[in-house]
Amino acid sequence: MTLDRGPVPEQGWDKGPVPLSRKENGMFVYNKGYIVDSAILVAHYSGFPYVCKKKGDLNMTKVGILVGSLRKESFSKKIAENVAELFPEGYETEFVNIGDIPLYNQDFDDENNVPEEIATFRYKMKQIDAVLFVTPEYNRSIPAVLKNAVDAGSRPKSESVWNGKPAAIISQSPGNLSGFGANHHLRQSLVSLNMPVLQQPEAYLANSAALLDENGIISNEGTIQFLQLFVDAFVALMEKYKG
Ligand SMILES: Cc1cc2nc3c(=O)[nH]c(=O)nc-3n(C[C@H](O)[C@H](O)[C@H](O)COP(=O)(O)O)c2cc1C
């Protein structure tokens, strides 16, 4: 693994430890480090923490996938897994867990006492270039767990993890409603968070249970074609906003 030295990590990452002792290119010796995900690790070099990224991943566009349901057999999650397969080369998808984010309380930031799970979530999202939301509808809106993640990532306002990142939304429902209300409530928040949201095609999946076979695979050709069109349009949006 070739490592680049990056900026000092944000609060909340100095934990572990995973013992590491390696020399790379004759330059760095890590005494201990913390593997954050497959692409990033936080290491200590001469007592100072550094964020290190795998070199090969630097040119990849990272798409974070946030699922608005924590249910084990979630249709949203299964749909998201199918959609993740449709991204082209150069795009890396990563499911970001939102289930352990504490209920957001503004005091966390006002009193500089941000829970570790929120700091971790913010840090992860900072590494992400764009966001795909796949969500059911709860009572004509988005599930609280997803709104909580949106809120937790939005503060401190000047450091919002969402700012300027392209986004796309798929809503689903096992019934006929297809999550239209959730889709548009989420859009309303994303506008305020300055996320350019994919406009067309809109993705409202009705009768979602029937779309998935017993292995959680979507096999209906028309649906696959539509989802590919959706991903292609999202990719075009991401390309447009690349810095
Ligand atoms: C609290 C709650 C509220 C719900 N409200 C709606 C709703 O407004 N519209 C709808 O189409 N389905 C509604 N449903 C049904 C969900 O669409 C269904 O449970 C779906 O499977 C949830 O998505 P998941 O499979 O990804 O967990 C609701 C379910 C729950 C638990």
C-alpha cells in the first residue's frame, strides 16, 4: 500500500489502536494507526496524527450511499445494493452507516462536546464526493434516522459535510405511493444545504418488494434500464461539478 500524508484528522479519530509498524518508500514509520476504511488510515508519526490515503484511490469519485431504513430486510437497502453495481469505472460507492448517530442536539456543537459517532460520521462524509440517498417514506416524509443524519452533518454550518456535493434521491415503497412525499421532503432539505440534486430522471419506485427476487436482485429489464439511466444522469451531474 502506498500512502500519502494528508491533513491532521479532525476530532474524534484518535482512537483504536490497531498496531501498525511499517516503512513505506523509506519515508514513514507508523507506530500505531487506526484503519478508518479501506482507503484511509489515521497513523501516528513521531507522535503526530496524520490522515493517509491509498494513492490509487485519489482519482476515484467516491459516492456515499445513505439508506433511510435500518430494517434488516430493508427494500431500500436491497435496491441501493443493486444500484451501486451500476456505477461506471472511476466511481467508488460506499454505504455509510447512519444507524448509530445519536439524536442531534445543537448543544453538542455549541459546547464543543460532539459525540464520537457524529464526529466519525462527519469525517467519513468529508471524504465523500457525492451522495446517493435511497429511502422509504415514513408518514409522508423521510424517516427520522435519515433526517437526523442530514442534520448532524449540517453543523457547524461553515463545515457542513453536504455543501456543494451533488446528490441523487431514490424513494421506494412496497405499496403504490413510491415515496413521493419522502423524496420531495428530502429535496427541500438538500436545497437549503446547497446540494445540486439530480432533477431528471426522478426515481420513485412503487411496489418495490415485487421488484426484488428472493436473493434481493432486481431482474426486471425495464427497471434495470431505468436505474442505469438514473445512474448515468447522476454521473453526468457529478462530472459537471467536479472541481
Ligand atoms: C413508521 C412508518 C411509517 C410509514 N409510512 C409510510 C408512508 O407514508 N408511505 C408509504 O408508502 N409507506 C409507509 N410505510 C411503509 C413503508 O413503506 C414500508 O415499511 C417499507 O418497507 C419501508 O422501507 P424499507 O423496506 O426500506 O424498510 C411506513 C412504515 C413505517 C414503519
